[in-house]
Amino acid sequence: MPDFAPLPDPPYWAVIFTAQRTEGDFGYEAMGDRMFEMAAKQPGYIGVESARTDAGLGITVSYWADEAALLNWKVVSEHMLAQKLGRERWYSYYTLRIAKIERHYDGPDSR
């Protein structure tokens, strides 16, 4: 399916980032494109799914083969800069959730 990450059989890990954008770009789009590009090259990266409303609420879910892979991505220096700029410029509020996926179903006829 277009825009769906190609997920393996579980288990795998998900990083769920939900954020409310501030007004103005301030380099956001360019940095976002760079983060997607860089994440895709990281060992253990599986894929990403992302959506944003017109009101600026966004949800991005990245998928990782194991916890070590997502922890390694967290400390990549350019990613750390993006996190800092997010706190300072791009998000009025955000929440980050980490989950281990034990099972998944595809639809509409998978169960």
C-alpha cells in the first residue's frame, strides 16, 4: 500500500511522535526531509508513516528492528540538532512514545 511502511513480522519497535507545529517554517521542511533521508540509512530502520492536519497536528511513526537501533538513531548528532530545534522553534507541544510491537494485523480482511 502506498504510504504504509513495509513491516516485517513482529516483534519490532515503533517510535510514535505526535506534535503541534508552530507558525512559520524556519527550516522545518528541509530538516524534516533530511531526517527522513538519514533515518532510512540507519542500521535497523524499517520504515516510517507520517500525517499532518491543516491545523498543524502531526503524527510520525518510525519503525525499528530492535530497541538498540532506535536508541542509536536517537543520538545521531544531526538528529540531536533537529530535536533541539524542534523544542526551540517548530513545536508548541509534542509527545514521544516508544512501543514494542508484538503483533499486527492488516486489513480489511486479515483477522
